[in-house]
Amino acid sequence: MKSITTHVLDTSLGRPAANVPVTLELKEANGSWRKVGSGATNQDGRSADLLSADKLAAGKSEGQLSPRTYRLTFDTAAYFKSHNAEAFYPQVAVVFVVTDTAEHYHIPLLLSRYGYSTYRGS
């Protein structure tokens, strides 16, 4: 499956982060961002339907494929508010580059109230 997916784990609770609103945007040539997908994590902390394979773009420049920049934004304020907690980081934005549309891009987020980390998953 060639797509963009994510998985959010709340490391302070030691479990998946359910119902985290997520927005996926594509950076346009003029530098603006265009929303291409959105959703919320499920009970397992996953969101697999942000962008389907038929919409995944690497882009073209002068007949050559070129990298396309995407941004995943997690509404962490909404998530922590639903747990009666204050968020130090009200949102987390992860910017990454898609260079090959034949690959799957999985972007996990490890989250706590006072920190986060991310990596390219599989």
C-alpha cells in the first residue's frame, strides 16, 4: 500500500493516543500549503486514511520527478483537553519529503504533555 499514514502513542500513559485530530497538507510551488487530507486517530492511535495511493504525489519539474514536501499537523491541544490536561505544545507539525510514490510513508508520533518525537516508520 503506497500512502501516507500515522500512529500516535501517548508515552506518558503508555498507550495509543485516540481521537487526535490530524491534517495533511502539500506544499505548493508558491510556498503555500494545500490541505489534502484530514482525520483523527482511531482507538489504536492510527490514522490510515489521510492520503490514498492514487493521490500521493512526488511532483514533476522539467519532466523529471522531484520531491514534494508534506506537513502533518497534530492538534495536541484538543487531545490533551479531552484528557483534562494542559498541552505545552498545542500542536505538532511534522514536515517531510516524498521522493518516491512507490513507497509507503508512515510517520509515527511519540507524544507526552511536555515533549514529542517522530521518525520514519514502516
